[in-house]
Amino acid sequence: PDKQVISLPLDKMILLLSCIACICVLFLLCFSDIWFFCRIGIVFACPGFRQKPPDSVFETVVMSNVVLTSDLDYMLHMNNARYLREADIARYGFFSRFRFVSMLKRARAATVLSASCSRFRRPLSLFERFDIHTRILGWDDHAFYLEQKFVSSRKGFVVAVIHCRHHVKGITPEALMELIGRKKVQSPELPEEVKHWLKYNEASSQRLRAESNLQKSNKEQ
């Protein structure tokens, strides 16, 4: 017997393929990290980050996001590790806004995240919108310090705070800020909690160095 070929009209075929594509995109957004990589590309390609740099290095840069299913932990709150990842993206946007990369290349210098401290005050729930406020607190002879606040868009409550220490190589932090701000500027006094955190870092470094020296001494004996 002759085989019958069933064909769909072109409009129905397009509709079917569109539905399949939408389902695939929704699946990837909900259960994979594809949105993370898309947002990194958006941060560097978005015209909003290609405009003239701010007049002050102390200006706050705000980025918005929403909690997705891929961000949840077993308690159905945003996983603590996601806060650090979101802070990374917000810093990418901050550096792009202030032309950090181009200024570092001009000075043949580099910066690296050398320490961070996180404090969580209230959980973020599924589909809850939030903003990340990133700003420079100040600097010393070796590094500059950032504050990143996670603010719930619904209540305006600061749900988490992350402090970051960025070590600078090849140029002093003060000279880097002068390049970025296009004028000489002095660092304000660091907040008291940041000073305590830096003392903790120094105490931890001293203890680790002492342990390393002790292990080296024991091997030599």
C-alpha cells in the first residue's frame, strides 16, 4: 500500500517550533546556569555601561536581578553561594562602568580579589527581586575596598552585605583612582567594621605563616 505523508501547514509548523524553543529556553533558565553567562555578556555589551564614566569614584552602581529556581537551596531560599556569584557579576558591571580594565591596561597594572567577607541578614525567596549596590569605600597603600549591599526591591531591606578587598599590582591604588576619576582624590577613612575585618585578616595571615614555618622547621629536623 502507498505510504501517506502527513504535512503540517507552514504557520502551524512555525508555531510548533516556537513552542518547543520557548520550552527549551525556560528549562535552561530554570534548571541551568545559562542565565549567568548571558548576564555577563549583557554587562559588557549593554549601552548603559558604555556611557561616560561617573564624575566621582565613590558613586554607587546598582544592578538588579530576581531569584530563579536554579538559585534555591533545600530551604527554598537563595543559596548562600549565589550571593557571591551575584556579587561577582555586580563587580563586573562596576568595573565596566568605571573603565577599570582599560585604565589597568594603560598603567600595565592588575587587580585581584584577595579577600571578601559576607554577612546574611534575611533570606531571599523565589522570584523575589533585589538590587546590588556596589561602591568604593576607600583604599590604602596596597588595595582598595568595595561594599556590596543586597537590597530587597519589595521592602527596601538590606538582606546581605559583602565587603571585598582588591589587591592592586603595578600601580598604587591612589594613582589608579586618580586615573579613573580623572583628578586627584583622597581616600576617606574606612568604616569601623572594615578596620576590624582587616585586623582579622592580618591575624589570620600571621597564624598561617607561623604554622607554615613550624611545618618547615619540623621537616628540616
